[in-house]
Amino acid sequence: MLLGGQTWEFKSKPVIIGSAAVVGPEEGQGPLAADFDYVFDNLEIGESTWEKAERKLLEHAGTTALMHAGITKDQLQYFVGGDLMNQIISASFAARSFGAPYLGVFGACSTSMESLAIASMMVDSGNAGYVLAGTASHNCTAEKQFRYPTEYGSQKPPTAQYTVTGSGCAVVAAKGNGPRVTHATIGKIQDLGITDPFNMGAAMAPAAADTIVSHFRDTGRTPADYDLVVTGDLASVGLPIVKDILKRDGVPMEQTDFQDCGLMIYDREKQPQVIAGGSGCGCSASVTYGHILKRIASGNLKRVLVVATGALLSPLSYQQGESIPCIAHAVAIEKEGI
């Protein structure tokens, strides 16, 4: 059911019956390490290329999510996924191992909630009983594609973020036990003319603010209705900007716990190499499907709004001097029975 202009309300409240988050070594040294299902102790993950390593992350997270859901690959009806790589090769190649009909999506770092929103819509409409939603990123694949060769060792500015090596997946079902997906607000492109690929937080902040405002407008809810509102990966630069925008727009975010996955996944004092904080498809995916869902299951959180953000640039568009169009998609997740 459409609410307002941008929000889907899922009347049947599709349930996340299983989820998983797997990460690399840097994420395993961060404050959320205990909430991840598996931590790889090296970036190679037993593969010959970074791209194969990223694919393995997604395959591992997806297989683990299915196991936690108590279903087999034969029971899986659809896989919705994407990643940062050109032609979303991590998700598309991983789809071979899942063996289910596949919808590839690209929302850059917003892909975690884009895929969850689509999976929930498929289940809510009665067109699927079990859908796997997921995404992944790898620090070295992103550096190689979007910035400099990993061997180059270039100096980065203080606005730069550190791409998370990790993957998060969830199995969305029509019935079962687990947290419920109740709403999804689909974002609009926001582009304020930023061209610097090392300043993603500032580029994405307006998109996050616009989607948050749209969600509250469409649903009639307020920040006080949520125990936690968390953005995808604005990190230390973007989160203060989005707070300023929302304050200007009269949205009282002080009524809730307002955080950012890119700041939650690392300890920036102990891990200075992450600079402004985390980014990448695996950032909001691993934090949501690892840490946040565990807090919902334990009863520490009852209602959460995850606002995943994405910068929709490519190496080609950057080289041609294009500004960076950005997007944010928000999904409301609630504890069962509230």
C-alpha cells in the first residue's frame, strides 16, 4: 500500500526469519565484532583476487542466513542483491551458487535497504514466500575501482571513508518468527554539485535528510516513534550535516537515538586508518543484519528506521567531471508483537 508519495506500507508485515553478517579483519577489531556471524582474519579470504574474495563474503553470508532461517536453497524463491562493482559482479556471480531467480539491483551503499524493500514488497504482495536480500563490499575492490590501485598507498584527506569488508543478508518470509518489516521509503536523487569522491559523507547527507523527512511525512510518524534511527554510512563528516539539515527543517531528531553505521562499525581512535569512518555496501548491511537485529531480538530495540545511503557515481563519471547523484532508502523494522 502506498502512503503519501514515497512510502510502501507492508500490511502483512513480512518477517526476517534469518539473517547473517560476515566481515573482514578490520571490522572484526571494531566495537561490534561480537555481533557478526563470522570474522575472516585476512582480506584474501582464500581467493586469488579481491573480487573473488568479495563474492565469497556474499556467498558465506547468504548461506548462513538460509541456515539461520531453517530453509534450504531449494526452498528459496528469489534472490535480490547488488554491490559496488561494475555490472554488480559480486551479486550476479554469487547468484549462481544460490540457484534462485535473481533480481540484480544497484544503489551503491544504499543497496542493503533497497534489496530489503524489494524483497519485502514481493512477499507482502503474495508473489513470494522466501526471498533472500543481500549485498557485500570489500575494501580493496572499492579502492581498486573507484580510487587508486591498492599498491599505490596514496595519502587520503580527512573526509575520506574506509570501505567495509563485509556482507549482510536476510531471508524475508511471509510467516515465521523474527523482526517485521513494516514500511519502506524509497528515496529521490539529491545532487548538490559535490564532485569529490573522497567526500562521500557530505555528498550523501542531503539524500538521507530528504528520505527521513519523506518517511515521517508519509507515515505520520515522528522520530519519537523509533528507538533508533540509523543512517548508512555518512560517517563523521556527513552525520553532523544531516543533523543540521533536519534541525533546519524542524525534524526533532533529539527525540530518538540517531546514529550512523559508518561510525558504529569502527573505533576511530583505535583504528585511525578508517579516517572519517566506514562506507560501502557491506557497512549498513553488516551492522543491520548483525548488530541491530540482535538488539531487536534481545528486546533492547523495538522499532528501528535504517536509512541506507548511496553515492551513484562511477569511475567514468568522476573522470568526466560529473557531480555525484546520491540516494537514500529507509526501511522500518519492528520487534515481533509490538
